[in-house]
Amino acid sequence: MDSQNKNIRNFVIIAHIDHGKSTLADRFLEMTGTVDANKMKPQYLDKMDLERERGITIKLKPVRMDYKEYILNLVDTPGHVDFSYEVSRALEAVEGAVLLVDASKGIQAQTLANLELAKQQNLVIIPAVNKIDLPQAETEKTLQELANLLNIDKDGILKISGKTGENVERVLERVVNEVPPPSQNLSSADIEAGKALRALIFDSEYDAFKGVIAYVRVVDGEIKTNQKIKLMASGAVTFAKEVGYFKPGFSKQDKIFAGEIGYIATGIKEPGLVGVGDTITVDDPTKQDVQPLPGYKEAKPMVFASLYPEDTDDFDILKDALAKLKLSDPSFIFEQETQEALGRGFRCGFLGTLHAEILSERLRREFGLILIISSPSVVYKIKNNKDKEIFIYSAADWPEQTYIKSSEEPWTQLEIIIPLAYLGGVSDIIKNLRGNYIETKYLTNEKLILIYEMPLNEIITNFYERLKGASKGYASMNYKIISYRPSVLVKLEILIAGQKEEAFSKIVPEEKAFQEGKAIVEKLKEVLPAQQFSVALQAIVGGKVIARETIGARRKDVTGYLYGGDYTRKRKLLEKQKKGKKLLKAKGTVNIPPKVFLEVFRGQ
Ligand code: GDP
Ligand code: MG
């Protein structure tokens, strides 16, 4: 028996986005002396530039802290619905969850969704109302909301401020007292019987020297540096190049034990061989009784977009980059495809449009890739005139209308949580969408849950932003896919200077074709740089022009605002663009800066 386990506590912080998870983690890091005071900075664990600039957590982050005689393994999580796969993986590595609710916002959609996930894992929940220092905090009201939700007494909920540190230590005290230690390690009888190391991979990243670094929860046994190991699902056999803990940087150890969260550098250079959910064990023929751990449900991407390198020579870099990014973001999928106008690229599936945007931004920043990105689209289903069902992932694959017998699109059940005061504004937005109202539930007498059924297509672009705009940030939402339903759909195409730009093509409900077509050409007029000649922008359905705009000759130079930040990177990108431009000029077409694709998808 391993007595060490008694002093280990593994827990996550879960909450709706912006309720203060990463800031609370900062206080933990300080109080436990894990990070030196002079190195501390806000949201310390959000180490990606992209996370810091946008102020959102994209990745789960493990960190091991010493607190009194205890070892605390904390995993910070993202709060946005598009990154919920990160949360679900983090939950499998721990026994407890600190559930935060912002005292000025109260319960929001991901509070409910993440609490639900934590309950399914049977985690011990430690509830806390956070940001009680805010002048607009409604601490008592929020306490009551949370008490009702959890069906407990208000006294059972901590009142804290991750900013000022008030009562933060009490959170750690409760973690120590209430979260159970990880279950006992293997007994000597177990080991005799052929049981051995089992470690669950819950995340990973690529390192040029150490190969794929697997983030693991060690479930049974222990693992030492240089030990021969096997990945049970992929079958890969390798030596553990290095093992260690997160402090929160990699901290090398001689070995890591059952019950702990740590990492194993596998030395494997082929990213596809190391998958999240796989079980690492020892490669030892005498250890016959090792069953793989349950692993994870695969994420189910429902929003697809095609990515093409602007410079066709970059195809291999893109391929390699996608494989590497998949290690740290297993919720997207990619498959090679070829389109006449764009060359070789990848059709990628995402959990939502923010996810698509973040991934393309990471490809640009981390790999210097300039990409052409097609309009994000949901997965449609058609029946062709031979009664065969076909899933359509990209507008480019939409057949001629005469081959289509019927078409269907995915529908969601949508939950919107709002304070009563904003019901009017939110209803105005929903009125224009194709959804069906189902019911209203009262969370409290001032806060509602509105339930709708809604085509996924209506909510993937900008819907959340508009909701927040109409409610001073108070409205929040969550959705799940429920079914495919019949819908009359058409392919909307965009011509720029008479030339079809397939990346802008989009499948739309027939009744919305005009509105969407108009919005796209208007947006293009706004963001596309002028040429030496005037450029016609046309939206077309079934060969007919349904909307049209013109950009006058040479109007303005937009490159200035395209890329802020890092100068050398910017120059590198501009040089690459120049190369691209030359090519396009030679072909006699209009140059479309890659940022324009993103601008068009983001907002109409
Ligand atoms: P996360 O998305 O849950 O990780 O939230 P963050 O920790 O990134 O915090 C979101 C915002 O809330 C940031 O601007 C923080 O400075 C702020 N914040 C977090 N905790 C507190 C708090 O206790 N009091 C106040 N006043 N602001 C806070
Ligand atoms: Mg965060």
C-alpha cells in the first residue's frame, strides 16, 4: 500500500467563462509558494499569447502544489462552450471540483453544464461565490441561487474573492477535508498477479526534443525515467524519456506515482501514436493482467470548415501543424481534400466557430501559416435522386440542385439563461431566427431558462455575441444536438470580379439566401482591399444574381490593421503575402488577404 496517497488531493476549478477560475488559481499558486511572488502575473496559467490577449482560457492546465502536508494537483479549465471537451477530460483526472459562481452574474449556462459533467463523474463539489469584492456583487442573491441549484444550505457555500484573496485559503481547507484522496495503489498481491502501471493520457503536447509529452493521471503503479512503456490502444512501444510533475512548468522527477497527475515524455515523434484517452502501461510480458482504462468519448465536431494554405508549397507544413495541434486540442478532426481552385487542403471539424477561429489563429502564430478558410458550415444531409443519403461537410460538395431529392439540417436544443430584465432584448434577437419556442423555466423569480429548438446553423455565427450585446453580458447559452430535420436549402455562391470564390460558398436555407448573400457582399466591400480596377461582388443562387456590390478602383490599403503585434512575424507574413500576390497577379485575379476570410465569417 502506498501511504503517500492519503495526502494527495486532485481537483479542478469549473465555472462559466470569466467567473474567475484562472484568477483563483493565481491565488493558490501564490499561497502555496508554487510561483515566486516576483514572477506572478494575472491568469498565470493562461500561458498562450492568444489566451492572454483574449482573456480566455483555451487549454486545461495542470499544476502541482504543496500545501501544508498535502500535495494538491489542480487542473484549471476553460469556460467557453466550444472548449467543453477540455473540461470533460480534466474531470476524469480528479476527485473534486471547486465550482465558482461570479457574485455579479449569478448562475450562467456553463455553470449548469459543467456542474452536470462533474456530477456524472461523482466528483465532490465545493461551491463558492466569487468576486464578492465587486461593488455590483449580489452576493446574497447568488448564494441563494447556488444553494437552490445544489439543494444545500447557504452556509455550505464559501464567499470568496480570487482578486483580493479573501477566504481563498478556506477553499484549500475544504479541498483537503472534503475531496477524497485517490484510491489506494496496487497491493503486493496485485503486483504478483500481473497488474502494473496504468496511466490515463488526458492531454498532450509536442516537443521537438522530447517527442510527444503525454499528460497523465497515474492510476496504478509507478513509472520511472527510462522505463519501457506501451500505449495500449495505439500499440506504440517506447522508453519514457523523462517523467515529472507540473510546477506548473515541467519539473523532472525520478518517478511518478499512482494517484498523481504528471507527464511522461515519450520520445515519440509521430503525433498520431499518442492519443488522449489511451492507457500507458509497462511493456513487460510478465504483466498480463492490465486492462485499459475507459478513456474518453470522442468529441463530435459539428461545424466544418476547409483550410487551404495560401502558398500551395505550405501544404506539408499545414499537415504537420494540424497533427501537432491535435495533440493539445483533440476535439478537432481533419481530413485531406482537394478543391480545383484552392489546391490541396484539409476539411476540419470543430466544436464551434470560436474553436475554428482559435485554431486557425494558432496555425498562423505557431506555424507562420497563411490560410484560406472556407465559411464554417454545419453538416447537412441530403437524399439524392437515387434515394441515397449523403452527408455534406462543405459547400464545395453540394451537388447540382437537380440531383437533390430532399435535404436536412441538424437541430439543437438551446438553453438561454437570462435575468428577467433582459427578456425583451433577447426575444428580439430570437424572433428573427428559425427556432421553435419550447418552454420557460424559472431558476429564481428573477432569472429564467428559455428553452428552444433551433437549427444549429442559426447559432454558430455570432449568436452568442449578439445575446450578450442585448443583455449587458448577462445572457448565456448552451446547446446540444437533437436531430436532423427537413429544410429547403440552396447553395449561395460568391463571384469576385466575375470569378467564383469557392471558399465563400455557403449552404443556406432558401428563405434566407437573399439576406445572407447581401450581407456577404456588403461585408466583402468593407474588408476587401481595392484593386487598380473596379471589382464587382456578386451573390448567386442557382445561376441568378441575388445581390451585388462594387468596389471602386484603389481605395485604401488595409494591410496596416491586419496584423498587430510581433514585428518580425508580421514582416514574415507580409513577405509571404507578397509572394502570393505576385502569383495572383500573374493569374489576373483579385488578391484576397487571408484575414478577409475570417472577417467575413465572423461578422455580417
Ligand atoms: P476565467 O475565465 O473563469 O478563468 O476568469 P478569469 O480568472 O480570467 O477572470 C475573468 C475576469 O474577472 C478578469 O478580468 C479578472 O481580473 C476578474 N476577476 C476574477 N476574479 C475576480 C474577483 O474575485 N474580483 C474581481 N473584482 N474581479 C475578478
Ligand atoms: Mg480562465
